[in-house]
Amino acid sequence: MRVTLSNKEHPEFGDVVISLPIPDEKYDVYMEALERIWIGDIRFHDCYVTEIQSGPPSLDCLKGTLVNVDELDFLARSIDRYTDVEMAQFQCVVATKEYWDVDTLINLSFCCDQVTVITNFSNLESIGKNHYLAQHGVVPVGTWEKLNGREIACSLIADCEGRITPYGVLYDNCLHIEPIYLGRSFPLYWDKDYLLQADYETPLEGTVSILLPQPEQRLIRLLERAGVPKGEGADIAHISGDFPDSVLDRVIRHPEDIFEINRLCVSMQKLDEEQVKKFNAVI
């Protein structure tokens, strides 16, 4: 989707239009553009949402609110993985109240599969089985095949009160939104092919994990957001990932500079399988 952001205190500074999720190659450019109109702080909610285009209609609830750009980007990355069914679940829950903050929407994006949404009443067998899956999370194949989906669906419709939304009929199944995001470091989320996971021990949040590679400006912001101390004491506590053994061993033994390691990851991603073998042999 495309979001238009502005400085609410100084609308005369103009707008910045960004694509979400933010492509890695555009991240630094967008941050510089936001800085020019005095917004885009690492932690503060200082970006005024003027317009949202081509996004899930339910996210129109963010129009006219102040958001943090990295939180907004993480939310977009989180829902970018959705199937049509999961998007309907997310949108139905969002439609149940007028106001949401981005923090809560991030947390919702990781648990909305717990609700049941009916968008078409013609297939009761499928409705019943999906409802059972939403309640239990994981269902053994043998149990799944024996389920009487029609009976479960009829019981749900007869005995439970559904809420009609623009995106389907919602049965919330006593949804509890788990606060896995608390406003600082983001949940560990493998939304693409990362090569390394670097774990830090921080005074504010305990163990914090950073996935690499990242655009350099995003890495700076992720570290500051997590409260990783600068200078001494900022060594990586643990590194793991998809590196050749000899390369990973060198990185583990010299974990002082995460920015050098990040640049190494960027370079490694450009190598094909044969080049990686040669690189490993040279090391």
C-alpha cells in the first residue's frame, strides 16, 4: 500500500509518500525524506497519516492519526503474509471498534487467526472445520478427517452471536490479544531470507534479536529502539544463521561490529551457490 505522511505541526513542509512494506533499497531514501520535513523519529509517533491508498480498507482507521514510521512498516510486513482468509479475520476484528493504535494492530496481526469469520454460508463443512481450527490452532490429520464440519457450523451459527462487519460475520471466540510487542524492539519475524540472527543482552528488554542483513539506517534504528548500549558492552551475545561453517566461525569469534557483519551479509546474498562454495574454501 501507499501512505502519505506529513508533519501535523507544519503542514506547509509538504508530504512524503511511502510504499509499505518499505523495500530495503528505499528505506534510507524514505528516512531522509521524512527527516527533511522534521518527522520520522525512531520512537515517537510524529508522522501524521494524511492518506492510505491500495491498502486493506480496515486500515483507514489510521487516517488522521499520528504513527511511528517503523511501527507502521512492521505492521505492513506482518499482514503482507496473509492469505485471503487471514486478511478477512484481521479486518473483521479491526472493524469491531473505531480506534486502534499501531501497537495493538501489530499484536493483533499475530493472533487474529484465533477468530472465526464467515464470508460465505454455502459451505458449512468448510466453515465448521475452519472454526475448529481457529479454536485449537493445530489439528492432527486423523482428527481433521473425522470432523463433522457441518455439525460444528450449525452449532456455531445457532448458539453463538456473530457480529456482522463489512468483511464477514465475526465470531471472536473470546479473542485475547497477546502483547508480544511492547513499544520498543519488534517481535522476531522472518518475513524474508535473512542470513544471520544476532542476539544482544540489553538492560531494558533482556535478550533482543536482530535479523541481518538490514538497510544500514534501519539497523541503526533497530539497535537504538531495542536499547542496545553503544561502545563497550554492545558485543553480540550469540550469532546463528545460514552461513558456511568457516565464515560463521570467523564471525562468531569477532562479533564486535554488527555493521561490518551486516555489510558481509549484504555481499553474501549476492553470491550464487557455486560462489559461496569458493568463498568458503578460500576462508
